[in-house]
Amino acid sequence: MDIVDILAEVDADSIPKETRDLQELTRAWVAERVAPELLPYPDSLIERVLERIRKQIELVEEQTGNMDPRTNFKLIIIQTELERFKFLVRSFLRARIKKIDAHPLHISNLHSLSPLLSTSEYQYLTQHQALLSQHYASSFLSQFPAGLQRLDDTTGGTSMIDKPDEDTAVFVRALRDVGVINVEGTDRSFEVKRGDVRVVRWSAVRRSVLAGDLELI
Amino acid sequence: MYGDIGNKLVQHAKRTQSLAHLPPYQTEMVRAVTREVRDLDKDVAAILEPFAGSFNPSTEPATACALLVNHLCMRRNKRCLLAYHRVRSDKLEEMCWSGIDVLERQAQQQSNKAGGDGSALMGANGSSSSLSPEEEEYVRQYSDLLAAYKGQWTDIDLTGSLEPPKDLFIDVRVLKDAGEIQTEYGAITLTKNSQFYVRQGDVERLIAQGYLQRLS
């Protein structure tokens, strides 16, 4: 352990929890918008953030009657912060819904292997899928020969289950020393140190990103 | 020819992607492609019939080839149909998210048409809707689903603006009379052509609906 590690540890503890949550939320938001696949749902983080948003709304409601210019000014700051928090959560959830809508079957398969979605997202996915297949069926599919009515057919050379492109390039910044990363399928490999910024295939860095060693930017 | 209509349908879908509104549903084409698939399926059955279940592709390459072509055409037609419907349903979903009431707009368009075209076209009105009945049903159910999902995030307002908020208060000009709204600073009466300095969160809905215009 050298001095950098010690400093890093002290840093992490001295930051208040609220700030760390904001940092985590921002990170999750950026990552979700950049990563080609759906990332696991940060259950406890979102819950904490929502709890805090609710408390702030209550506070604002309580203090609105107050005409003292000083509290009024404070309220404006709180409300501005509140709007920004809401925006982060909203944009984060919308980015997820967009991915869920784009690759529903693929994501639902992955979700059954290891949880990826929140309960309500899963509900949304299954119901949306049911609606879509019902729509297709009533529009034309019900008149098709029985062998061709499936929506998740993988025979015949073309799989009907669409997948995101896992080899898209992403920008990553190293939060810790990661060591050597091999890019699969090529003979390229490189070492990543703390603070480095790289453009890499998503598939090569996925594991380090999920472990929190790298952040997407 | 095989797959011709399917191709047309895909071209239609491609065009739809770059349009702001939804062009009329191609009922005829969809039916024609479906019919083609059924005919092809019958052909396949007819070709296979004399073999009574013991068809061996390597001894009859010509027949095997015909079968393959038929099968591929059916699959292709299916893909074309799926793509066409998916593009349209995506578009409808987008409208649901942005708060446009698709069904109401449909009804309005129809009544406008009825008024403008006179009585000559009145009879054809039922089919002039650009949505198929299935799509209307789909929109109705999807809005319910969206409302249900949104309802779990009451504090966030999922369909709100996706632009990062800069200012808490903004200048707006009223484009259409919107009546009185309640804000925490009291009630404001929104009359046409007046300007206000209001909290963005209070009027976001009205901006999206076209009652207010944001002044920068």
C-alpha cells in the first residue's frame, strides 16, 4: 500500500454520504447512457435518492408560506437542486426504458440468469412484450402458418432476438489501477493506471466497469 | 413476384421513420403479404404431399431448392411485416411518451376532413383514419401501461423534460388561453399574449401541450 492508496481511502471516508450518493447517481446516469447494454439496477442507491427527494419536497412545502427573504432564498436553492436531482433520476430511468424497449427479449433472457431490472421495470417489460405480440397477432401473425408464428425464433439463420452491439467503443476513465486488459479477438493488450482515459471496446472493459474499477465517461 | 409487396411495405416503413406524423396504415398491402405467405405455405404442402413424409433433399435437389426458396420468402415476408408494424408502434409509443393524445388527434383529423371534404366523402370516413383498429387498441393499452409505470415514480414525473434544468424560473409567453393555474406563489391567470416569470416545474406540461412558449 503506498501513499496514493492511503490518500484515496481517507478521501472516500471524509466525503459525506449525500455527496457520495450524488456522485454515484451521476456515474450511474452517465454509464447507463453510454454503455451499449443495460446495466444492473442500482436498487439501494435509487431508494436513498428518492427518499431524500421526498424529504426535500416536504421541506419545501412546509416552508413555502414563510416570507422571510433569507429562507426564501434558501428555498430557491433547494428547489433548484431538487429539479436537478429529478432530472438525473428521470433521465436515468428513461435511458433504461429505451434500452428495454430496444432489446426486450434479450434483456428478459439475461434478467432470468441474473437480476438486471427493478420489479417495476420487469413488469413494464413483460406487459409491453405481451401487448406487442398481441398487436402483431391481431394485425397479421394469427393468419400465418403455425410454424411461423413465433416471435423468438432462432432457426433459419437469423435470430429474432436482437442484441445490442457489445463491441462498440466506449470512453473509460480508471478510478483505480486495473492492471493489464486484453481485448478479446485481437492480440492487443494494455495496462491501465489510475486516472487513465481510454477508448476501448465495451466487451473488453465490461467486467472492470461493473466492478467499479473503471468509470464510463 | 415473391416478396415484392413485402419490399414495398419496408420502403413505407423507412419513409415513416423520417416523417413527423404517421401515414395511413397500409391495410391492403399487409393483407396481400399475409395472403402471399399463406399461398406459399400451401405450395410447400403441395410439393411435399407426394413424398408422404419421407422427403430426402439430397436425392431431389430441384424440389429441395423450390422448398427452400418458398421457406425463405415466407420468413422474409414475416420480417417485413414485423418491421413495418414495429416502426409504427415505436412511433406511437414515442407520441405516448411526449404526451400527445394520439386517439384524440385522430378523431380531430377525421372531423376536420369530414368538414372540409363535404358530404361526398362522408361514407369513406370510417377508413380514412391513419391507424388500424389494432393500432388504436395498442395505443390505448400502451398509454395505460405507461401511466401505471409512471405512477410508481410520482415525485419524478418520468415524462418531464429531458433537457437538463438550468433555471428554476423561466419567462414564458402565453400562446393560447389556458385559464387559471395554481402555483405556490398564488394563482396566475394565463391569458393570450401575456408574459410571465414562473417556476419551470409548474408550467412544463403547458409548454409541452403548446399553451405556452418559452422565451430564452
